[in-house]
Amino acid sequence: MVTNRPGLLVKCHLYHDYYGSDHRATYSEWNLQAQYKPTTKARKALDRAEWNKIGEEVLRQIGPWKEIKTRPALDEMAQKVIEATTAAVYRYTPDVRPTLYSKRWFTSDLKVQQTKAN
């Protein structure tokens, strides 16, 4: 028996009857309980983000620009920009309402066209 989850195998043995074949069948019993999907982080609706507020927030958090002369200073400033941008996007971007039927390719423009067609 080949498996990557041997802990789920409850019982495994050969059948005792041959039934005229040169091969013997294998009986295997598995503990396959339904496992719930872990909760995932909500996606952000980037098409509805308030980009002006995000830009203002990033500029406010970073402060006045300083001259960068060394590689460590550049790395530090890049990390600061990334953290400020991430925080601002998280704050000013609404979450997408997840449903079982949602399609990523179905945009608000398609919804307008669907409404007109209906």
C-alpha cells in the first residue's frame, strides 16, 4: 500500500479467497473523516480602494524624504514604504463579500451589462 498519510490507515490485509486469479485482492480501511476547510483571510476589493487616501496615508507615515546614501539605508526605506503601503491598503480597501458562487472574473462592468440584458 502506498500512501502519504499512513496514520489514516485503519486496516490493511489480503483477501483470503483467490477466485481463480493469480493475484490476490487487498482490503484496506481508511479513517476518512470530513475535515473543515480552514478559514481564509478575506480578499480585498482593490477595484474599490480609495487610492487617494492610501497615497496620502503612505506619505504621512513615511514623513519627509531623506537622502539615501547607503544600501542599508535604501533597504530600510524600502521596508518602511512596503509596511506603510500595506497598512494603508488594508485600512482603505473594503473586503470582498465571499460567497460559494463568486467568480473572480465577474466584474462590476459585467454586472451592469447583465442588468441591461436581463
